[in-house]
Amino acid sequence: MNVPEGLKYTEEHEWVRVEGNIGTIGITDHAQSELGDLTYVELPQIGDEFSKGDSVGGVESMKTYQDLYTPVSGKVVEVNKAFLNEDGGEEDNPFEMVKNDPYGKGWMLKIELSDPSELDTLMDAKAYKGII
């Protein structure tokens, strides 16, 4: 199971990568493998504000629907546009991007952090590996 160092993780299997005051959020490799083939991704609108732990959308597969929770509080500044046009070519297939590159091209949203201290409550790679 791929669990990169340098990211923060939640028990609900989301990850966040922070650059400056922007957190890029997605679901972990473990989450996507448990869900199976994704069929739909619901994302928030740019400008929406959330508190840590709020549902910001969800991912649906043939097996189930799972809420997507934000690991940090803040305002949505970007969503992965690939999920807005789900009928693109093979290279642009967002569901394949999550499956093949969940920590890269398969990211879901970016949020401007309103309370960076919340990062201290999240797990590092070693702790996350311990729960999966």
C-alpha cells in the first residue's frame, strides 16, 4: 500500500499536502483500493467554507458511497477540473487518475487553511500505516 511521507492523514482515509497556506486533499491509496472502481465524485464549489471534519462531497463506486471529509478548516480555492468533465478521454479519466495516482493527478480539492494548527492533530505516514 502506497503511503507517502510528508503528507498528513485522517482516520477516514483522506490525505492533505500543504504548500504555503494551501492544502491539497484527496483519498488515500488504501481508500481507493477498498472502494473499487469509482463511478462518481461529488466536490464542493470554489468559495465554500468548511470546518475540519465536515463532509465536502463524496466518492461513489459500484460497491458503496463514501463521504469525503476535509482534514482541515478553510475555504475551497480549487477543485480538480477532471471531475467536472467525466466523459474525457482515457488520459483524462478522473477515476483512473484516483486509482493510478491518488496522491498526484487524482487529488480532489484545494483549500486555503484557516487554522494551520489543525495539521498537528492529523497522522503522519507511520501512524496512518498503523491503522491500515
